[in-house]
Amino acid sequence: MNPIEMPTDETTLEELLSRPGDGVGDALAELGGDIVLLGAGGKIGPSMATMARRALDSVGSSARVIAVSRFSDPAAAEQLEQVGVQVHRADLAVLESYPDLPEAAGVFYLAAMKFGTSAAEHQTWWSNAAIPVLVADRYRGVPTMVYSTGNVYPLTPVVRGGSVETDDPGPVGEYAQSALARERLFTHAAHRWGTPTLVYRLNYACELRYGVVADIAATMAAGEAVDVTMPAVNVAWQGDISSWALQSISAADVPPTILNATGPETVSVRRIATLLGEEMGVEPIFSGEEAADALLSDAGLCHEMFGYPSIGLRQLVRWVGRWVADGGRQLGKATKFQQREGKF
């Protein structure tokens, strides 16, 4: 297998992030019609929609890929249209938007609010708990993949290896609580209307401009100390996260299937910083003392279903270190992975 080369600019980075893995095209084609991505204007949505279009093209399917969002950034909508994704502008927070939403054979629900929740709890609950009710009602019976978060789990001892799908939730803070509410509401809809559903619990997706690894690298580049109080994390390449997410709709069921999505390693924050320092030529500075527990997930089921990441941890860390050291652009949206009280 030829090694995947590091992207050196944002054009090649976007191409790699939207490159579909094996099986994506077949999984989408089996839905038998158009697919709709709701909330597709965020960090993951545009590359995921592009991946879906590329995947369907690769298997000769003419099914439409429709990206639904307010698209506050017109450039994002234009770029999607250029690659063959149909754009539908709508504000999912507004009831009047729903009659005009496109029909679908499969729905991918990406809409959520995380950052800023500590200052706008009311908006957080509307986004994460009210909108799912409207969506579930609009797409009764349509196979639906629901993006969720590993934050619905409690912190677990690092020695344990991470929460599994059958563990009881224990959300900390209002963001995590509202995310669990989203899951519960889609679960109710699945039972009430027979909607096959897949709940996709993610933590954390990484690319060169965003994610836990980029956060640590940016901290080091600024000469600041890396907080190791949250002692360990799980991370995975965002392209793999999107590839698994698109395929996962094939496992949608009633009651809903729960699927953790992340990398296979439990890696210490200190180790990530040390590896980044070797690539960046920076000696990391640390602050805090490692706790005995962390927010961790075991994604073994996901890997059994869809394979291991195409971009491994060491390769991801090297790429991020080089990108940041070379002055590559960052998205400016910190993950706040260090949070232990759930305040985002």
C-alpha cells in the first residue's frame, strides 16, 4: 500500500478529508434514493457531503446528495455546488422551514450546539433537544444517522480503557445533558414511527486545522503550557470519522444502534505533546497534574465493522506538528477537551 502523503495546502487537505473509504458508496447506494445531510454547514458537514457525492459517483449512483444549512458562509455553499452537492438553505431552528425540506431515502443529522453553551444554555437546549423533535417528525420512517458525542459518558478510570456502547450514560454539564436528550428524543421517534436509527457517539475528530492535536500544537507554538489535568484522550482522523459515519447508516435499526467512533488508542496528552515537540522543534511545557480518570470511549465495535483508521495516530501527530510549525491556518475553534466540569 502506498503511504498517504501529507497535505501541504488546504486544497489537498480538503481532497483528503472528503476521500471516501471502501464501502461508503455501496452503503449509500443501498438506501435507494437521495440522501440529506442536516446541519451540513459546520466543521464536518462540507467534507462529509462531498465524500458522499464522491462515493455515490464511484459506484455509478445518480442519487442526489443534499446539504441543508443556513450557510452563513456563502463560500461553503458555492464549493459544495461545484462538486455536485445540491444546497438547500434552511434554518432548522425555525418551524416554518420544515415543509420545504427535501424528501430523502437516508438522513444524516449533524446539527448541534456545543461551544458557548455556558453563556447560552437556552439556545443549547433548543438546538440539541427541540430541533431533533422537529427533524424526527419530518422524516418519520426514514433511516437516520444521528451525530452525538462521547460526552454523554461519565469520566472513567484511564486504566479501564474507555466507555463501551452498553455503559450507562453519565453526562456532565448542560451540553452533555442536552446531547443525551437529543439521543433520547430520536430513540422515542424510532420506537413511535419505526424509524431505523444509528446514534454515532464521537470523540474526537482531528484534522490539521482543528481538533485535540491541533489545540495542543497551537498551545505549544504560542509558548504556553499544555494542561495535562485531563490525562488522556481518544482521537481519529476526521476523514475516517466521516467515512465510518456514512457507512454506519447501514446499521440503523429499531431500537437505535449505538456506535462509538474514535481511534483505537488511549493516548496521554503528555505523549501527544512530546511527539509534537519532536516534530516542531519545541520543548513542551506542562501544567496541572494528571487525574486518574478521563473522557474516553472504546470504539472497538466501529473498527470491527468498518476497519481501523487510514491515518494512524503517529502520522496524524506528525502532520499536525509540521502544519502548525509551518504556519498553517487554524480554524480557531478550540475543542476544550481539557474541560472536566462540562462547561463549553
